[in-house]
Amino acid sequence: MASIAIIPARSGSKRIPDKNIREFCGQPIIKYSIDAARESGLFDRVIVSTDSDRIGAKVAGMGATYYKRKHAEDEQPMKEAVAEVLFDSRGLYSHACVLYACAPFITAARLREGYDKLLEGGYHAVFPVWRGPDIERSLFMQDGRIRSRFPEHDQENNPGWPAAYYHCGAWFWLSVPLFLINETLVPDRSWGVVLDESECQEIDTEADWRAAEAKFVGRGVTV
């Protein structure tokens, strides 16, 4: 069964300029995703889908194939970039893994774990999650007040709620035929690979970037 890795890397990030190719702990951040994909040994092709010739030229030297994206508007969902690649290569791949360009904590071992779970469980999609705080205990602030989001649970001490999990924002394993029908990264029959919180980091602001570098150095991450 042939598999493809797709790394969407739109240019024009406003909060972090040149985000996808900015130096992160000594190398362009996108290289961590490319290296993990190649190291996993799972993929027949590793493609970077981008609207930028500059990004395309840079990743070509990292062992990835440059795919020139036709549309890359600010609000375009990631699934549309994935669909563009898969429709162009229809029939060639049974499985695809969508890797985030700014996800330096991705490892080859976790990619292999996700792939195994996809096949063994018969899932349509598998992606990494981390266990976080109970959403039933969450608060919100509005109109000058802080309130319980779920006040009906305020007096419960041992409720036995199901564990709350949150998406790590790193990768999605997909069944290609089912994705081309449903065009969603999270179909009904999805499952998660549970990661430690130290393996996850949102990188949306300069503060996030600094926190990610500190976490990365502290963990001594390798692919």
C-alpha cells in the first residue's frame, strides 16, 4: 500500500513572518517535519504544498518534492490543500499523512505508531492528542464577570467524566479513498494517539515560538 506525506506550507504568515522556513534551533522549522517523514520509512513521496517558489526551492534541498499550490488564501482550510494534491494523484496512494510545517516535535516513531493504529483499528483517520483539564471545570469571562461554563457540574466532586483530550496540531493519518469522498480530516471513525504534553506546542505567536524552542532544547528531541 503506497503512502504519501503532504506538508501544507502557505506563505504570508502575518503574526510570524516566514514562519514555515524560519530558523528553529538551528534549521528551518519545516525541515523537522520533512526529516521525520523521511526517517519513518513509510512514504513513497514527501510533498510540500506551497504557493511560494521561495519555499519550494528551499525544501527541494531537504529531500521533499515541491508542489505548486493553486489557491492559498488566508482563510482556506487545510483540507483543501490536501485535496488538491490527492485529486492530482488519484489512484496512486492508499494512505496519506498530513504533517504540519511548524511542528518540530513530530518524530518518526510517533508517525509509525499512528500508521499502525490506522491499519490495525480500521480507522478512517488517526491523529495525535494530549490529555488536558476537564472541560466541565472550564470558566469563561464576559460582561465583567467570570463564570462556570457548565454550572450544573460545580458541586460535583468525583463525577467520573470521560478524560478530555485536545488535538496536538502535528499530523493526520488518512485513508485516501475515504478522504476524497468525505473531504474531512476528522471523519466519524477517527482515533487518537495520546502524546505527552511535552510533545505538543502551538506556535502562533512569537511567545509560542520562544516557548517551543525552550521546550525542544530541554527535551533533546530527535527524529
